[in-house]
Amino acid sequence: MTNKRSKISLLSKPKKRSKVRNFGKAMLILNLNLLTMYIGLLHTHSSVRYLVLIMLLIVIGKSLLGLVSKKPFEKIDNVFSLILLIVTHIQFLVGLILYFVSPRAGSERYFKFEHAFGMLLAVILITVARTTSKKMTDDSSKFKRLTYLNVLALVVILGTLLMGHLKIIGNTNM
């Protein structure tokens, strides 16, 4: 009888090891979730960059065309610059999250300083181009402001990417 009671009492007591194992499993699941989030954000950041570059080229092209041909600043010009602003800010926010979540950003100088500063400068230039051109009344001044500041932002983006020895096309390890 004592053997049966001791077996029952041993089974009913919680083991300390099971709590440690459960904590370990919970940490493993948390790490897998963070890794999944990091990979998803990294792919998003790598994909949205193409939208930023395409929209930047469209806005520069339309602004340059409007400046050269003395066309009026139309609603579509305003819409394209707004889309560029939105896509750029989304890209910046995803990059900012990656800056703090990424294990690489803390260790590599390029991602910690040069890439972050260069892209922040490009976002500022694109934002200033949009906000200041929106307030202007003269159409040629709007086109001129959009052209110059967005070309400068494009030069900063490409220069920053080249500084880090990154391929612009086909590199998802950014």
C-alpha cells in the first residue's frame, strides 16, 4: 500500500523540470516568431525598394518633361508625387523596424551608419520636394523643385547602395 501511495503522490506533484522545459519551448516559439517576422520584414523591405525606385523615376521623368515642355502641373503629377511620398515613408518605416530588430544592423557598420543615414537623407529630400512643391503656385517652379530634389534623392540612394557594394537588382540580402 505504501508503494501505491508514494507513486500517486509522486505523480501529483509538479516537477520543476517541466516548468523549465515549458519555458524553453515558449522561448523557442518566441524566437521562431521573431525570426519569421524578421524574414518577412526583410523581404518586404527588399521588394518595396523597387516600387520606390520606379515611382522616383516616374516622378523625375514627368517633372522633367513638364519642365522642358512648359506643361501645366496636372492632378496626375500631384498624385504621382503623393504615391512616391507614401511608398518612400513605408519603406523607411520597414527599414527602421529592421534597424532595431535585425541582428546584422548592430554589428555591421554599413547598415548601422551609412545605409541608415543615406536613406534618411533621401526620405527627407523626397518629403521636402513634395511638401514645398505643393505650396508653390507657379507650375514651372513645381516641376523644377520636384526634378531637382528627387534627382538628388536618387543620387543619394544609388550612392549609398554602391557605397555598401550592394547589387541593386537581384539582391535580397539587404
